[in-house]
Amino acid sequence: MTPDGLTLLQRIRYSIFPGTFRKRMDRKSYLNFFNSLILHFRPRSVQERTLRFSLTWGLGGMAVVLVFMMFTTGLLLKFVYQPVPDRAYESIIHLQNNVPFGQLIRNIHHWSGNTLLIIVFLHFLRVFFTGAIHPPRQFNWIIGLAMFLAVLTSNITGYLLPWDQLAFWAITISTGMLEYVPGIGEGLQKLVRGGSDIGPATLSIFFAIHTAVIPACLLILMPFHFWRVRKAGGLVVPRTPDENPVSRGGSVPTIPNLILREIVVAVVLIAFIMLVSVSFNAPLGAKANPGLSPNPTKAPWYFAGIQELLLHFHPLFALVIIPVFILIALVSIPYFNYQTETAGVWFASYRGRRMAVVAAVTAIFVTPISVVADELVIDFTAWMPGLSPVVRNGILPAAFVLAGISMFYWLVKKKYAATNNESIQSVFVLFVVAFTILTIVGIWFRGAGMALMWPWEVGS
Ligand code: HEM
Ligand code: HEM
């Protein structure tokens, strides 16, 4: 049908739904239209087994929904927020007290941002533990890591924007860490802060990175990520360790099978974020006061693990050598020599599962014991006063840790006669659990002067 002889409204409707136009479009025509729209960027069919919740836990989809919520609430916040030190804090107060739904929108942005970080971390773990890092998915792991860094940077830069005491001092601590990068540390810190101290230039730089640079990166990386999933023929097909990788299940149409599941996950997640956002306000301390530092001055929670490392290692090791080593390991992990047919099997095999449990239990015992021992017993400074601090608090403890990890790797590989996949995976578990425990210690078990304490002693 052509638009000749139609009313203005009908012509507008025709411009949106060409081809399917009727005088009154029925429900079926609308559905057809939206289905074909969806199928422009989703595959027609998916492997039935990949729909199992126990494969993805809906985590990738949740990350997408949360990024979308960050963009929409972030854009709304921009209408009120003013990125200059004299006005930033006041604009947040104004937003909370005078702007309709201002507090709610800020809360949604705050809780979604923090939840996003946790969800992306869990998605990263699920991808690793289901072996979705082997060819043809290797490069998608790298894109994923880049998105992880983007989400982390978003959270750090957003943290400063309210310009309260919490923000000012957490960012002072976080950017202070840059000083220890060998050779370029001071320059790098000045570049990030826009000068020697945190001030108007820092706020303006963080605002630009937060509201323009990172969103642009995410807008480029996300479609690339999804395209790589498509190019890999969809997600890894889940199976038990005994199942043959060739015996795959059949395909089912994306609509309604996948789309309905995605909608359910999105609705539940949004309901959860709304519930948290109406129940708990995003924190806001007193206005930033560069002359008054709180005690203890803590980094944002996602840096608590690194701040904890700083109490045990020389800053060059805690802030540069160890994180760079971990980053290099993460980037190169898909390119090690693997048995690629473990893709789709949780923890690679039954033996891989047992080894992962052994690694987790080892980390659960060894990490807190090492933290306490270092606080109460080990004192390299008193024992070896002649050594330089880099050797005493850097090379020496790092050599101990490395020797411990190498011994663990060798022992489990030998005891279980394990493959490369299983052994590398157990070291990965060791690191993840140890880092999680360090983060927990940093958040809840450190008090004034960063001394160890019980969480219930706060304020007593
Ligand atoms: C903003 C961050 C991210 C978003 C929005 C995102 C989104 C998604 C989505 C929607 C999927 C398909 C469904 C699913 O697996 O749940 C997926 C798969 C995948 N993601 Fe991510 N992701 C993000 C971060 C990451 C990270 C940090 C990594 C790893 C370092 C990663 C690696 C992968 C891989 C390898 C796949 C394919 C999995 C398979 O074939 O089974 N992604 N991602
Ligand atoms: C992955 C995406 C994003 C993350 C993880 C993120 C995270 C954050 C966080 C944690 C805060 C501090 C909130 C608080 O506790 O007060 C914040 C503030 C802010 N963000 Fe974002 N954000 C993202 C995207 C965006 C976008 C796309 C915009 C706008 C284009 C934006 C605009 C703002 C503004 C104006 C503030 C200051 C208001 C406030 O602090 O309440 N954000 N963001």
C-alpha cells in the first residue's frame, strides 16, 4: 500500500511501519515489526543449551542493562551537576533537595555503578571458568578486559564528582599511588590530577573522562564484544565433563526463547536496583576540605585490596610490579598452551573442580594468616636494617609469595597429574580468592592508622 490519500497521522505511522501498514495495525503486525527489528541485531536461532541459566547466570545481559541505566541516569545528572569545586557539592545538595526525583536518580546511578563492577567481575569469572577463553573467543576476552578497565575508570572518576570529604581523600589516595610508577610516576600523577594537587583541573579532567571519554569507549567496545560473540557462533555450549563436545543440542528460535529470558533478567535486576535505591541513599559526606584528612583515609572499596597490599609490600611492588604482572598474565592467559576442548565444561573437568576447591581453601587459610603474621610477627625492617627498603619490603616478600605459588602449582600438578588447564586454573583461583580476602580485610578489618581491628570495634 502507498501513502497516497492518507491523513497526516497515518502518513507518519506509515513512515515508521512501512510495508505493514493497514488502516488499523493489529497486534500481530506490531509484533512482526518489532521481531524483525530485533532480528536485525540478534541471531535468528541459538543453541538450546546456551539458554541454561547455569551457563551465563544472566551476567552479560545484566551488565548491558546496567550500562544502559548508567547512561540514562548519568545524562539526567548532567543537567544539574556543575563540575567546579565551588559548585559541585552544592549542585549535588540542590539535586537531592530541590530537583524532583533528583535523589532517586543519583541513588540509581550510584548503586548501578557499584553493582556493575561486581557483575562484570562475576561475568569475567564465569567466562574463565566455563573455558570461554579458548579459540575463537580469545580476543573477546581481551575486549572484555578493556571493558573491565573502562567500568573501573568510570567508577573511580565518578567517585570524585560529588566533591565531598569521602571523594576528595579517596581520590587523593588513589592518584597518590601513581607516584610510584618508575621514571614517569610524578609526571603521570600531574597529568591525571592536572597539577600537583587535587583541584579544579582534576575535577574538570575527571568529569570529561567520566562523561565523554569512557562512555565513547564503551559505545565502541560493546558492539565489538557482541559481534565477537556472534562470530564465535554464539556462547560456549555447556556440558558435563563426561559429555562429548560434538554431541551438541539443537537450535531454537531467538524469539521468544532468548528474548523472554533476557526480559525477565532485566526486569528482576531493575526491580532490585530500584528497591535498593529507594531504601538507601548514595553516601554524601561533608564538603571536601583539603586541610582536614579523615583517619583512616581509605581508597574506594574496589581498591581496598591494593591498599591492603601496600601495607605488606614496598609501594613499587604493591602498586606497579604486582598489578602489572597480573594484567600481563590476564592478557596472555588465553594464549597459553591449552586443551581447547574443555570449552563449556565448568572448571574444565571433575579433577579441575577438586583442584579449584583445594586452591580456594588454601587461599582462605593462608591469606589471613599471612596478613596477621606480617602485622604482628614479621618485621624485616628490624631484622635486616642494612637492606634497602625495595629489597627488604619488596623483593624479599615478593620472592616468598612467588616461591609459595610455584610450590603450590608444582604440588597440585603432581598430586593430581593435572593438565595445563587445570593447573593454571587452580593458580587463578588462588589469586582470585586471595585478592577477595585482601579486599575484605581492607574494607572491614582496618581502622584508625590502618591497624587491624574487628568490624564491630568501629567507633568504639
Ligand atoms: C561492560 C562489561 C561487559 C558487558 C556489557 C559484557 C556483555 C556480554 C554479553 C551480553 C555476553 C553474552 C551473554 C553472557 O555471556 O552472559 C558476553 C559474553 C562474553 N564476554 Fe562479556 N561483557 C562485559 C565484560 C566482559 C569481561 C570483563 C570479559 C572478560 C575479561 C568478557 C568476556 C566475554 C566472553 C569471552 C564472552 C563469550 C562467552 C561465551 O562464548 O560463552 N566480557 N559479554
Ligand atoms: C559505566 C558507566 C558509569 C559508571 C560506572 C558511573 C559511575 C559513577 C559513580 C560511582 C558516581 C558517583 C556517584 C556518587 O556516589 O555520588 C558517578 C557520578 C556521576 N556520573 Fe557516572 N557513571 C557512569 C556513566 C556516566 C555517564 C554516561 C554520565 C553522563 C553522561 C555520568 C554522569 C555522572 C555525573 C554527572 C555524576 C555526578 C553526580 C553524582 O555524583 O551523584 N555517568 N558516576
